[in-house]
Amino acid sequence: MSSTPNARARIATGALAGALALVPLAGCSFTSNNVSCSTSSCTATLSGEGAKAEIFGTTLEFAGTQDGRATLGVGGASVSCAEGESIGAGPLSVTCTSVTDDAVELTASLS
């Protein structure tokens, strides 16, 4: 039994709609961190030295805080930011929204 062109089109349309529904979820993932994303940005809380998150294909790693500044590894480079500060980090624009002795909360979007 061969399928009609209309049946094939409905199957292709359904598959495309299902794939598009997953696109926002592909923006970021997490290991042991709290990460949530919208279509254009992700918010992550990295708690404890060595905590990692992958956001828009870039790995961010928390390396600790000193003098109110969080140090992050971003795609292999080291950057730091204070609470409320925005920095460019590889392909990402990162804003450190909260910095404590053992955690950083940040929002990242593509630059």
C-alpha cells in the first residue's frame, strides 16, 4: 500500500512541528545545576567550585569567588564578574545577577 502525497505531507508536517517544539530545550543543559531557559536566554545557578552548565553549546564552570567577584571558565577562557556586572564571554553575554561565597547566579544569552 503506497501513501498518498497528502499523507506524506501530514507526516512531514507533524515531524517538523515535533522537532521545533524541542528547539528551545536544546539551548542549554545541566549536570548538577539549576538551569532554566527561554528561547533567547538561560538562567543558571552554579553552586560549589567546579559546578558546570552548558548553555547554547558553551560550557560554563564556576571556579569560586574572591572579593565579591565570581570566576568562571567559559569555553576554556577564564572571566570574572561582580554582582550586577555584564561581560562578554566567547559567544555569550553573561550577567552575574547574584554572587555569594560559594555560588553564582547568572543569565546568559548569545552575543
